[in-house]
Amino acid sequence: MTAVPPKPPLHVVTWFYDYQPGLAIYRQRLELLAQHYELHVVVRSPAHPPRLGLAADARVQVLAVSDGSYWSLVRYCLLVCLHLAGARPAPVFLFTSHLSMAALWLRRRPVAIYWNEMPSHYFSRHARGSVKGLFTGAFRRLTYWGMRSARVVMPISRFMAEDLIAQGARPGRVKLVDMGVSVDHLPARLRPQAPDGAVTVCYAGTLTGERGREQIVGGVLAALAAGVPVRLLIVGAPEADQGALRAAFAAAGRADALEVHGLLSSAEVFAAYARADLGVTLLEPNAHFEFNPPTKLFEYLVAGLPVICNRIRTLTHYVDDGSTGFHCDYSVEGVAEAIARAAADRAALGAMRAQCIDAGERYRWDRVAPTFLAQIQRLYLAPGHAGAEAEPARAVQARD
């Protein structure tokens, strides 16, 4: 019997907030990595390993810190570096851009960074000259400096890739890796588009102010007031938000037009998508959302849901107006008009669902996985090896 060679070790460092939906994209990446590497996973909370699908006997190190401030994040980065200093020598995968500054103290190890958030988002900008502004500005600079010392950086959008190169990253070290949506829970076929009745608009995740809470809730209520039959289905809403959402619809006399759920499994989320006619995602026009596309956008497309979105490049780059969704202004009136457009022609809405699936094909996890795995494999090549850096011409990829 031929002995199975041992898997090479890989340190994977994570950072999640306590109420963070959308961990499926992290879970599927960990499952893929576990097939090829001996994983040593670092988390900040003992509640995270089960949500990531890690077995009870997995090699997990908990470095417990709160998630309430940027100071907690900085402290966690320092704890990670101290932990890895005494850990087994092996490449390191920093599984979020939040941890990029840690790469500054990991220069003796090959490091890859999953670049999923802009530093201006988690190290928010404050008034020039203020104490908070001085600290967060310094932390943003440290984040980019750490990125420049990594061997591989995997941005999730072309706009992030362009920013990384503008910030001094070597083009050959930057490789766009789309988010990748698991298709394990997709229905075998799309249900037929209903010719009449209320259209169901689905929102996935926490509906915050900067993600269009007022505009989406107000837009649905405005459409109802104008006689457009519509229901809002929300999945993944924190319990603290559910009461306020129900109260808003009850105050308008339309409690029947809202269905809201808390955190759900991936199977339950896709079951909700299967009952919907449209997905909606809005992003407040600001510096970080000009770079960060939301996970839900790709889930909607893969599930065959036309997307209502406002006119910001990180949404309109992926959604074609009238083909795979409806562009709108970032306003109550804009959302209401988009809903009315969708409800006015159910036959066209049904045809758009098939176009969404075609557009979402490149964002399926089974299409993205080989590219993602190839970037991690680059960590095990000797510096100077022909494959240690990506092809510069492909470092920034436009939409096909």
C-alpha cells in the first residue's frame, strides 16, 4: 500500500464580527483548503468554529478579543503575530483585509491576503486633525503597508485591484478572485414566473442605514401606496432590528407586506430566494462602497433573481439595467419606481431571471475555486519561481 504523503501546513487567520452573516463563502473556502492542506485556524471567538463547519478535533486556536472597536482589531493583529511567532513555520493566509497590517510582522513567512473590505470602511475616516482621525489614518496606512509585503493579494473586485496597485502593490501579486457562490442549495429549475399577484422583493443580510434601509423600506411602502402589489422578504436581520421593521410596516397599515427572518442556514436562504421575484441591494455613495460589492449581489444573480440596485459602480458593473436588473436612484422614489417597472411586465421579469443565471455563471463557486486554490499554491513556490507571481496582464480583469 502506497503511503499518503502528509499535507503541507497552512495557517489560516480569520476575523468575524459576532453578528456577521454570509459566512458560507468562508466555509466553502476552508473546506477546499482542508482537502489540500493541514489547516491551523485562528479565530477570535469560540462561537466561530461551528459556524465555519470546523470539526471538534480541528486545529483551532482561539485568541479571544471583543469586536467592539478598531482597538480590538489592532490588539487581535498583535496577538496573531505573537501566536504565529511560536507556531510551526508555514505559510499564512490572512482571511480578510482587516488583518493586513499583521503581514508587516510576518515577513519571514509567505503571506496571502483575502482583500474583501476597504480599510476606509473598518478604520473609518474622522475629522481632520482629531485624535480619532490621526489614529484611524495611521491604521489605514499600516493596512496598505502590510498588503505590500504580502506575496499574494486576492481582491474581490476589479476596483479593489486597481486601488491596490495604485497603493503600491506589485501587479504580479494582485489577482482578482470573485466571491464565488455555492450552488449546493440551488433548486433544480426555476419556478415559473407568476403572471399576477404581489411581486416578492428579497433582501439578504443586515439592513443598515448605509445599505439603504430608509430607501428600501420607504420604497416598498411607497410602491404599495401607489397600488403596486409587492411584498418585502428579509433574511438575516438581527433580532434587534426586526421589531422596528415590523413597526414601520404596521404603522403604514401593511404588516401583511413584510416577512422577516433572522440568521438562516445557506439552504434556508436559497429557499427564500426561490420564493422571491427580485433581489434588492443598495449602497450609500461613499468612498468604500465605490470598491466593495456585496455578497448578496452575486447570490441573487446565481439564484436567478433580477436585482434592484442604485447607480454606484460596484453594483451597475455587474447588473445591466433591463437585462439582469433595474437601476434606480438612491432614494425612496427611486426604489418605488424600480419596483413598479418590474411589476408592470411579468413576462419580461421571467425572461430576466434566465439572463441573471447566465450572468451569474462566472460567480459560481465551482468556477471560482480553481483560481482561489492556485493563489494559495503560490505561497509554496520558491521566491523567484516563474509561478510565484501572477501574470501582470491578468492582475486586473475587466468584466467579460
